[in-house]
Amino acid sequence: MHEYPGQHRILVAVDCIIFGFDGVNVKLLLVKRSLTPEEGKWSLMGGFINPSESPDDAANRVLEERTGLKDVYMDQFMVFGNPNRDPVERTLSVTYFALIDIHQYEEQISGEHSPEWFLLDDMPDMVFDHPEMVNIALKQLRYKAALHPILFQLLPGKFTIPQLQSLYEGVYQTEFDDRNFSRKLLSTGLLVKLAEKDKQSSKKGAFYYRLDQSHYEENFEKFLNLVPNPDKFF
């Protein structure tokens, strides 16, 4: 390896931003930092990339070590490299994000780092530039959710329109007009109405629906009108 005048070591880490939906609210998973500086403060799931690892492999390893979570698909979305982001040593961070069904993974979550879910509007102070990472990841998630029906993947096989609306309102941190949301959703042709009703949420009840996979591709573009201008949420 060639040495150059003024050359300094730069470390490379990964940070994992895991959003979750519990059926009502969208939350963020954080752990207690075990290293100085800022030991004991809340942090994203992070760690250094080993020489033999790819960034993807490192992200999956770090997530499992910090939280117990395995087989979570994560999108790589940005490198954070402000020279002063880590007070100890110059470190680049390759960041990943995912949105998961909390109930599906709740039995996996464990570990010495005390992983805990926090509501998006009630997050604690976090170390370093982790708040900025979360904000940018949320923007990426909103944009992706506006262009692809990825949020359906977090719902059970049968779901109600209020359930789906609650998920969208959690991701976009806003309120959608009930009638307008329902009308746009049904106009996509992606939903099949079932005869059964959910009677737990209201006396009148809400009909269950399922996603029509057979017409998914041909009706996909109609779905884009559900959140016609995701930029306004950025």
C-alpha cells in the first residue's frame, strides 16, 4: 500500500435505522450505546465494518448483535462523512433503513444493548448525527412508500382501510381525509372486499380487504395517486 503525504486513517462503519409498525403506530428502534463517549445514550444500531465484510454483511451482523434481529431486508441509502461527526476518530458511516412488522419480529428482539421502540414524535436524544440520519431515512421511506405499495407488506392477509390509513398517517406523520383516502385506495383496483367485518374498532365495524396480487402490475400506476406529492412531506 502506498503512503501519501498527510495521509490519515479513515474508519468505515454501518448504522441501521429500523422503523416498525405495531398495527397502530410507526416507531423507531434504538439501543443503549455501550462505548465512550456518550456511553448509555440512545443510538442507532452501529458498528465498524470488518476487513473481510461487505457493507451489507456488516449491517446484517451489527443489527443481529445489537438487537437479535435476523433476516431483515434493509435498503442502503447514504454515506455520512462530516469530518467532525465522530469526536474520537474520522469515521464514515454507510447507512441502511428498513420498515418491519413489529409483531412479526418481536420474539427475536433481545440483547445486552436494551433495544427499545420509540414513537417517532417522542424520540429521545441520540448520539452524534443519528437524528439527522433518522430524518433523512424517513424522507427516503416516504418517497419509496409513495412510489411502491410497500406498506401493504406490513399488514396481515386481511386488513381494514382504517388500518392501512393508520399506517400511512404514521409514516407521513399527518392526517389524511377519511373519505378521500378510502376513495383513492379503492379506485386503485388493488383491493378485494371480503364479507367479514372487524367489529373490535367500532360498533358498525369495518369491512376487511385483501390485496389482489393478480391485478397488481396492471393497476400499479393507479396506486401512485394515493400520495400524489410526497415532496411536500420532506
